Amino acid sequence: MIAAGSTVGAPGKNGAVLAALTTDRPGWSVQLLADDGTAIGEQERVDAERIAALETEHHPRWIWNDTLTTYPALLAAGVRLDRCHDIVMTERILLAREGRFGEPAAAAAVEARRLGHPVPEDLAEDLPSAVPVLFDTHTHTPDPGVDLPALVNAYLDQLSRVATAAAGRPGEDIAVDPGALRLLIAADSACALVAAEMGRFGMPWQPDVHDRILTEKLGARPAPGERPPKMAVLAAQINDAFGFPVNPDSAVDLRGAFRRAGFELETTRSWVIKEVDHPAVPAVLAYKELSRLHSANGWNWLTEWVRDGRFRADYVPAGVVTGRWATKGGGALQIPKVVRSAVVAEPGFCLVVADAAQLEPRVLVAVSGDEKLAALAGDDDLYVGLAEIGFSGDRSKAKLAMLGAMYGQTSGEAGRLVATLRASFPAAMACVETAARRGEQGRLVTTVLGRTSNPPSAAWTEIVDTGAGPEASAAVERRGRQVARDRGRFTRNFIIQGSAADWAAVWLSTLRQSLRQVPGAELVFFQHDELMVHCPAEQGEQVARMVTEAADTARRLVFPHGRARTPVRPLVVKCYADAK
DNA sequence: TCAAATGGCGCC
DNA sequence: AAAGGGCGCCATTTGA
């Protein structure tokens, strides 16, 4: 379990609690340290076996520059480690709070340069998009320009900055408890371990089942560059219905075809086309659906991403500004429901699939401290209670209002419903609306654990300032107001989505710790507010309980003062498609 | 001709 | 039903 407010665990036998590690060729270099950073013994060139022995003997927190470029090679060598401190990930969190967003986050590398070591440009310019993600687990890439003293300096430097960073900066209102920030750092580091482990183990995936789904929907697998049979039939029907050739893959062509047929469409999105009264419409909609399946999760995806019965994704923990995970390639966070029956536990194993029910509205309850809303939070279905209070029992309206409030909807029915919500729950609404106003002013917002929004770009400031200027034309003024409002919607949602991501990160990393007691159990999937464990069938119920307990721990740690609940719903199944 | 932008849609 | 937040990915289109 992650201890809030502490950065290190119990001392090991020899007093060592930390182990700085760099990747060298061949092998690794390690320095054991006490919790104040004092070296214990000598720097050591080590192999995987020695690292495993150090883990057993000292159970240290491993300090390294970047989990995603360090840990996969260790996993490939058969070493699993329990705890780490990820310098790069921590640096991004701290820099954002210090108003130094966008500065190089490779702290150890920066420190190494200060000490006079050469730092290659690619590492020095370590912006989030430039972080090398080496998921080839057999790649063993040395840390260029990073040595053990630099790593230790970077670690101590980061520790010393936590309290100030937690306090934030004058005028920004982003202060959080230092313990919260430490929890965030620990959770993010642990999530990086999860991401590497999950990427290596992979999600059980049966290619024959997937192929059956594709063949059923699309017809036999076509030659490369050809349309699958059922798409070809639909394309022909579309041509017939219009009376002239149309390429349904081309939005330009499709829009032109509808124009010739007398329909002026803003876009060719499916919900727009659905409203058009023309004989081609059903075939167009069917074609779009099949086309999406074929191009995003068709046979090409299957051959590229599924090997040896596993889908191995490249996860990027906290890769999104809000702290949500991202992926590189494979689209692991957009697996369509229609192919989920291909995810099947191995013989003798089961899948424990769990999602957090109505997480975002519950997070709003917690971060806003709205007492009236909190009174509803005990219900299993938050929207039912909400409906009774403000929406004459209409659950769908209550849900729409809540989503509209969190996403910043102002127009249409949802906009009106948000107004109703505001009347009943002023504190909750004030919370999101304050966040929106800060965004409109170009200011920052923070999640509950202290992840801070990125500042607006210079271009944004320019547009907003010009729009507010005395000589602005009506159009320029309108444009300025619009980008300001867009920014407000972003910051409004940031505090909710990001705080939900905080909770989920603690949930995931807490569960990872519990699962060490269950031989054969592996986290195999994580998607924002949902996770999946692959474990021996007889341990399914035990793992399900752990999932629930981890959620409870996460609630206590992340929302210590809140009355919000964060219930999760673990299901023990054979197949992902059965988890509904 | 090639890289970047756009449109569209899957997930939460 | 529509369209507010966050993404990644594909095919097509655009523009240097």
C-alpha cells in the first residue's frame, strides 16, 4: 500500500531504503542509499540476478530516470520490482506546479549537465512528446548522460521541492497538501511499473475468435487494398441509391453526393446523416460502421498487434494532461465493444473486470464538498437520487444535467438542465464554474492530488487579449471570447477528469500491491475507470474482493475529508464480453 | 511528392 | 437526440 505523506518504506536489513539504478551496457549500475541519500557501500555494476537479490534483501525504492525506458529490460530479464521513484514523471508534476511547464523534464539529465556530464540533445529536450518509449523489452538502451550521483541529486532535489510545489504560487489557487502531492508522485511511479508489466504480459486475445467476428461482419478477408465483400456490396448500393458513383470513404465526395441529391450537410457525421431522408442513408451508415471496424480493428490490426494469444499495448501512464493514460499504437483505450468477445481467459484462469460506477459525478461530489449532493452519494445510482431532488424523478435528465455541468454545456436542453442543477446544488456548480472562470482568465487549476493544468499557449493569450482590446472588430472580439470559453470548458473538465484519474491511479497501484499475494494474477488492462486482472479461476473471488478493497483505500487516501463513495463493480468472467 | 491537417469515430 | 471534456488512429485532403 502506498503511504500518504511518506516517500520511503521501512528500512532494509542494512538500513538501505533506496537504490539508484542506471542502465549501462552491459547490465546496470546500482547504488544503495539511506533515506537521506547517503550512500551505503560502493557503486556496483550488476546483472539482473543481482538486482533481484537486492530487491529481496533490501526491498528498496528504486530510483531511476524513466520507468518506461528502464523497467522493460529488467522485466525481460525476469526481474520484477516492487516500488520505484520515476524522476521524469515526478519532474513533470513538479515543473507544472512551479510554473515551469514545458521545461525539460529529464531532471537527472539536467542535473548531469550541471555536473559537467555531456547530455545528448534528445534527452535534454525531453518534452512529453519527445520521451522515448522503448517497449521492445529486449532493447537494453543505456541512459545517456545520466550517472548515479546525478540521479541521487535529482531525487533529493525533487523531494526538497515538494512542499513549495504543493503550496503553489501566489494568485493561482492551486495549493494542495504536500502529502497529497507525495501520494500522486508515488501513485504515478507505481502506475509506470504497472504500465510496463501490463505491456509485457499483454491482454489474452484469441485471434480465431476475432477473425470469426470480422468474417461474420465483413465477409471473407479481402486481398490488401481491396474492400471486404460486405463493404463492397454496400458501396454498390450507395452508388445505386444516388444514381452516380460515390466514394463513401471520402467525406468530400459523400457531402457532394448529398448536395446533388438536394441535402446541404454541415458534416457527414453519422448522426447528421441519420436525419437525412434519402434511400442511400441506411447503406451509408452501415458502410461507415463496417469501415470503422475494418480499418481500426480489422485483420491488419490483428496481425500487427496480437501475438502468441496476447494483445500487447504500449501504455503511456499519465500521458494525457489530465493524468489519464494514453497509448502509442494499437488503440488499447478504444477497443470497440464488438470485438471484446475475443478477450478470453486462459484455461484454468478467469478475468476479473471492474469499473468504477459513475466515477466522475462522484468525484464532483468529493471535490466540491457539496453537502446536499453528498447526501445522495450513498446511493448505488447517483442519478436516481438526483432525479428525485431536481428533475421530477427523470433519471435521464439528471444524468444529462450532471454531464453538462462537468463538460460545460450551455446550449440546448442540457444547458437548461444545468440551470436546474445550479439551483439545487449551488456549491457543486460553483466548484466547476470557478474552474471554468479560471481557465477563461488563463489561470491554472489543479486536481485533488495536485496535478496542474498546463498554461494556455502564447497564441491563446494573444487572441484573447486582442479580442478584449479597444480596437477589436466584432469578429475578433467574438473569436477572443470563443477561445476563452473553450479554455474554460477545458479547465472545468480538468478538475473532474483529472481528479478521477488521481483516484484511479491510486486504485490501480494499491491493487497491484495486493495482487502480489496471488500467484499467477496479472493486471492485464486499465482504461480510465476500469481494470482487468487475469488470475487462476479459483482466486477470482479473492481478487474481486481485493479490487473492492483497493477502491476503498483509494477513496480514503484521495478524498480523506469527503463523504463521497467510489463503489466498484468487479465481475469474475471468462470473457470480457460477459462483463456488462 | 510528401508531410501536416482534417474529418470521422471508437473509447472513457 | 444532440455535442459540451479528454484521447488515438485511420483514410482522405490540403498545402508547401
